[in-house]
Amino acid sequence: MSAKRQFRIWRGDESGGDLQDYMVEVNEGEVVLDVIHRLQATDAPDLACRWNCKAGKCGSCSMEINGKPRLGCMTRMSTFGDDETVTVTPLRTFPVIRDLVTDVSFNYEKARETPAFAPPADVAPGDYRMQQVDVERSQEFRKCIECFLCQTVCHVIRDHEENKQAFSGPRYFIRAAELDMHPLDARTDRKEYAQAEQGLGFCNITKCCTEVCPEHIKITDNGIIPMKERVVDRRYDPLVWLGSKIFRRGETPQTSVTTARQGSATPGSARGGVHSHAGGSHDSRAEAQAQSGVNWHREVPHPTAPAVDDRGKLPLTELTFDRAAAPSPFGDDVTFPLPPEHLNFAHPEQDNKH
Amino acid sequence: MTTTTRIERHHYDVVVIGAGGAGLRAAIEARLAGKKTAIISKSLFGKAHTVMAEGGAAAAMGNVNSRDNWQVHFRDTMRGGKFLNNFRMAELHAKESPQRIWELETYGALFDRTKDGKISQRNFGGHEYPRLAHVGDRTGLELIRTLQQKIVSLQQEDQREFGSYDARIRVFSETTITELLLDGDRVAGAFGYYRESGEFILFEAPAVVLATGGVGRSYKVTSNSWEYTGDGHALALRAGATLINMEFLQFHPTGMVWPPSVKGILVTESVRGDGGVLKNSEGKRFMFDYVPDVFRKQYAETEEEADRWYTDPDNNRRPPELLPRDEVARAINSEVKAGRGSPAGGVFLDIASRRSADEIRRRLPSMYHQFKELADVDITAEPMEVGPTCHYVMGGVEVDPDSGAAFGHVRGLFAAGEVSGGMHGSNRLGGNSLSDLLVFGKRAGGHAASYADGLTTRPKVAVHEVEAAVETALAPLQRDTGESPYTLQQDLQAVMGDLVGIIRREGELADALVRLAELRERVAKVSAAGGRRYNPGWHLALDLRNMLVVSECTAKAALERQESRGGHTREDYPAMEPKWRQVNLVCALDGDTVQLTRKPLPKMRPELIGLFDRAELAKYLTDEELADFDALVADAGEADNR
């Protein structure tokens, strides 16, 4: 059951290259990587291609097959039509070294910037106790084989070299999520770190990463969205917001996504700023961004801690307050119904439109 | 001279060659000891073959069965290795593996849990109690990722302290070492090339830890990746170290044989531990016919008893599907040879008819996905076709058990993990590999660091050695008259698979040596097309000579050992011979020929041999050894009476 099949493989290096045609024997039950190995042993002995386990466990043989990021060892030839040409190209997001091999060092740099697991100070080795149900959430993310398909498919960096500095990519969002959900991790600022230093805000949840993940990790639903939601929860604490409304009105908000790379990874509540998704923001840029529809990665101002007095309470009494009644919890400048363009609502069918 | 002055040079205290479990653990230890450490990885960081380990890491933590302890683990290991193990290594391994596993949790590992929140442990072939710490069936990945992330965390510490991630520990990914450089009998450095650019690189370092894994790429059907070309074995030989037990190769009994996209890929033993059974083409559960006498007492005799064991292991004996790997591999081989095999030349492994689809998916998730996606085989619906696949080499660098320092006439060379020999004797138990990596990786790294500390002068790299290494490395590119490295590799695989495979015969082994000698001539003239930049043909051409010399060791030792034991089966000498148990076969290099010598095994300490029943020892020991044992027991008895 073998037949000659048409392959087009990108050959070249950083100075350029092109697709070359090969006619190569394909047998029943083979995968694309088998065919590449046959090419190496016959027509193209110096064809560069990474691979290791050939079992979908190491994540080395990432390539783009007919334009889709995939693992060569997990793409069965039977998924193509009998006379379909199979086009194999290197990962587009990373610089080419040679043929199908790209320079993926971007990922290792981002890995190094992500703060490591912080062991609990007072638990000795051997005394770690965790319930299966609690470790399972993190275990899902630890299935990651670091094939970097999610990184290459992510449009934030796929064609935007300029975003690479500020954006770690889905692989490292789920690393942050994994540590955030680790029952014994001693750090408590994983979410804030992801938002402030990893560029979580750039992600607008198109779920491309989930779609290409060979391990079927629900990167967006189980990793990114919970991280985003909880960042929003914390920022949207009404009391925090109320305090800032009353006492810091008009102060210039600070943005988080573009904070300097060096320095603390904890955007503390000490930093000033006003936050609102509901229309109370005084940040005209954010307002303008909101006008253009749902835009998850617009720059969101930092929350402001309430200005409390020595006793830890708001310096607020009926006597010193300038109104006759309790203020609107939404702020005086917010009127109802809210203008629709200020709502951060994603219609379920929205993604289908484009 | 001009060629060598332009080579990139680095100075390190400890260079670890290999970035799998053993290499990373060794590097962590050397860095924790304050040494400037380099990790050389043939692949990208985190892709090492360790990720393939599925079952788990054996450690007698006693979380699931509290009767487990290091003595039981030690006994199982010695029994599995047919008493050929270096007893001291087996002892250290059994004693220290729990700490090494617990330590991983402090690095962030997340093992599966028991109900009371401890690390869960699973049953595995050859282990008396549930002993394997695991994460579903991707334990190797968890181990490598955990160690990788620990290294990152050490680099972050260094970044804070020194302003550079690479200040004290640096990973050289996609870098291959082709030569160790010596100053007299001391290691002075390592020479190699970046795979990406083809540029050469020279490490000057007084201590080198080999952690390069195994030799499986010399075989046609193998679960091993391209990296497994016996680099560390060959580097050690050329540096003057010795190899032991090279005749013992483990053929994993259940590798997929069909379809070709997954040929050689392992079906983890947990499939059998969780209820899977082996059947021949007649539908017979044949393993009951293959229980050897030495194991008769521990294994069930009827299907009913075997089936009860899964739920009530205390009152029933184990199913024979869980015999040690060599026994299962031989049984499958016999069935196939007797014409009762599957269409593709294996047997059927059936879990589909024994467990519900839900349970299979839950207990063996990555196994299920792997076959669904790689081969469109649904293991919950149909049996798998499996057969023996070359999986692991028990033999390796002969080392001092406590420090991992290589024997022979070289100093400053250490080895850990699959590349070292002795720990597993003639056959490795499943799960003992991951814990071996951790226990001896740590030891080798620590001892390499203290060796470097103890030196008063640093050994120097000689310029002419570097020049020679450059010349050797470039030779295949400069020749265009030789054969393709791919052809040579296929021929080597054919020789090893057909003549030095799972069942061996004297005539075939002698034939293999003749053919290997011919191949040696051809490999010396190999030529690689293309340039230096990421050229897999050139890389393979350079690996071939390592594969060749290691294959010669295996063939020579296999011819010499006239008995069958563990991973070495001789059709012409089918029985285990107590006299041979006292002998290790040691390979050394004289010029470029492999020299084989016999060396007696170290004698087990009284308190360790006392852990075994006399009846069991009688199967392995010579009469003289048994007399010694009896005297020992009598002495102990008298001492008790006094």
C-alpha cells in the first residue's frame, strides 16, 4: 500500500528560501514526519527538521502543514486526499534557522522571566498534602509539551514582532495559571503578574491556541479566562472604586500593560488610578478603544486603594459628606441605561462574524 | 592553529553532558554546591528522552501500602536484575529514592494523590507493593519539566544576585559533544558543535558528568529517539573508562507493531497493571504458560485468581502479565515464533474488553489519546498489536556506586542514569529508571563538584587534541566519496536487530562481529552532503562511530556470556548459570579495538543478603556462595542465642 505523493517543503535559511517540490513514497499508516525522514534518507539528506520522540510527547517536530501549525508526528497522511499536495513550512512566528528549524529562544526567554514555583516556607519535603481534585486543575496545564504551537499561532505575535517584548504568549499564561492554581504555591500575585508583566491583556480570546494544542489543554477557557476574570474581579471591587471616585477624582490613571519590564511584578494598590469598564473612566484613550467594540487588550488603569485613615476606615461621616443621602455606588457621572459602547460584552456569535 | 583559536571557549567547573533527568539533577546539585555548571543538551531544553517514561518513579514511600520499605524495594530490584546488580547501587537507590521524589514536590511537581493527600503510588511489574509515584501516564514529562523549572528558578536567583541568568548555570541547547579532552589521565574539557550553526565549541572543565542516556538507535524497532546513539558510552570508552554489562539490553515487551506511524512506541506497563491482558491469535491468555520457576510463588495460576488480584492484592497472587519485562518479552517472542502472533508479527494486548471505556480514558489518558491521534486506534474499542521493542540498556559506564565516578584510568569523569551500568543488573524494573536518574544524578553532580573543589591545579586542554577533534568532526563533510550516513545506520540497525537482538545464538553473534568490523571500515569513510548549518546528515555521520563502538561492545559481551539472564537470552544456553552471576563483563578500548575482560562482582554485605530467603537465593547462587550464606545465618543465630 505505498504510493508516490507530492510534497512541497520550504528550504532555505534566514537569508531566504523557497518551496521545493518532492515526489516521495508514502505507506499506509504513516505520518508526515515519517515522510520527512524518508526524504532525509533519500533525496534530501541535509533537510533540517527537529524531532525526538515521534510519539507526540516531546513537542519537537512543530511545523506548519498546509498552513496550519501542527506536530509532524501527529499528522497522519490519511487525513489528506490521495492527490493532495502536502505543503510543509517552518513556524512563522519565529526566525528561521534552516529549512523547518526555527529559533524558538523567544519561548525560553519568556520561561526564564516567569517567576518560579515558590515552595511554602513551613512545609518540609515529604509533608506536602494536597487533594487530587485540587491538583488536577494545575495538572491540566502541566501536560504542556512545549511544542510552542500556541505561541506560533497567536496573532498577537504571529505577525507583530513589536509585541514580542511585552507579550509572553499562551504557553506562559498557562504556566502562570498553573502556579496560581497550585495548592501550595506561596506567591499570591500570579494573576497580577500575568496582567502586568506577561501582557495577558493583549489576548482577546480568539482561542486559536486552544485549537492547535496537541495536548488538548483548554488554554483559553481553563487558563486565560479565569486569570483575566479574577484580575477584573479584584480591580472591580466596588469599595475600591467608590473610594477612588470620591477622593481621587480626576487623577491621571496609570496603565498596567506597558509598565517597565524591570522592577516589581506586583502592581500594588498603592499606585493610583481609576478603573471602570462601565463608563466612569476618565482615560480618553481607553474610552476611544472601548468605542471600537470589545477590546480585551485595551490598556486598563490600575485600581486605587481606598484612602483610609489611621483606624483603617474611610474618613466618611454623615456630617462631613456633601450630600443628603448615600452616593450612587456607580458614581455620580454614570447614568442608566449605560451607553452600549461602554459595555464589555462579547456576544456568543461575535467570533463567527469575522 | 588558526582553526582552533577561533573556537568559542567556555570555562566551567562542572560540565554535564545530557539534559534528561539525570543530567538536570546532576547540574542542580553541582550548582547548589556553588560550582559554575554547564548543561549540554543535544536537543532543545526540556525535550529529553525522559519525557517518554510513562509509568512512574519507584520509591518505597509506603503511601499506599505501609508495609513497603527500602528493604523490600532493594529485594525487588535485585530479584528483577537476577542478582547481577551492583548491590551497593541498588541499596542506595532503594534508600534514597523517597527523598528524591519528595524533593521534587518542593520544586513544584504535582504527582497524583492518595485520598489522604499524599503522593499516590501504583503497581508495576516486579514491584511487590504499589510503589510508583506517577502523574497519569506522563510521569517522565512531569519529572523533566519540574527539573527544568527548578533550573530556571536557580537562574532567577543568579539573575537577582549577579545580574545574569547564566552566571552559574547555563544550558547549551542543541549542542553535541564529540570528544572529551584529557590532560594525562584527568578530564580537561569537552569539545563539540552547535547543531544550529555548526560552529565548534570548547568547554574547559575539570569535571564532566555523562548523562547521555542509551543506545537504542542502533536497533530497528526501538522506542528511543534519535539522540540515543550511545554518545556517553563511547566518550567514556575513548577517555579510558570502562563499560560493564553491555550484553544486557531491555526489550520492552509491549511496543506497538502496527500501524507504522507508532511502530516501536511503548504501551506502558500500566495498561497491564490496570487490567490489560495479553492474548495470542487464538484468543488465549498465554502468559500463564510462561511463569518461570523462580517466580512461581508470586504469580497467580488461574485467570480467576489473577482477576481477583486487581481489587484484592493482599489475598491473591499477581497476574502473570505483570512478570518482569524480560519474561514477558520472551513469552511474546515465543508465541510469535510458534505462529500464534498477530498479522503484524506481535500479539494482542486487550484492555478494551476488560474495562469500561470511561475507566480506560480516565486511568490511561495519554495512552488513549496517543493511539487515537497517532494511529487512529481506539484502545477502548479494540485490542492493540504489540511486540518487543528495544527500550533500555542496562549496561553502561562502570562507576563507583557512591560517587558515580568512572572506573578505568580516567579521573574527573562521572556518569549517571542510563549511561551508567550496574544499578539494574541484567534487567531493569519498570519505574526504577526515573528514581535512578534522581538518586544517582544528585550523587554524580555532588561528587563532581567536590572533585573539582579538591583539585589544586586545573587540567589544561592541549591544542593538538582540539585540532584533531576539529579534523575528525569536519571529515564527513569534506569527503564526497563515502556512503550516506542514513544507509550506514540502516545497515547497522539490521545487523544489531537481526543478529544481536532479543534471542541470540553463537553463530549469529560471531557473524555480527564480522559485519560490524566491515561497517567500521565503511563508517570511517562516511560522507555527508551539505554544509555545517543544522545538517542532520552530518550529525548522524558523527554519531555513527559512537553507535558502532557501543554495538561492538554489546556483540562481544553477548558472545562471551554463555547463559541466559535478564536482558540477555542465548538460545544455545537457555538456562541461568550461577557461575556467570559472579562475573561482570568489562569492555575497554585499546587503540580502537574493544577489549573484553571478566571481573568478579562485589560481594553483598551480610545484612543485605540476609534480607533474602535461602530458597530464593538457591536459584541464583553457586553452592559455595550458599555455604557461605548458611554459615552467616548460623553465626547470626548463635549471636542471637548468646
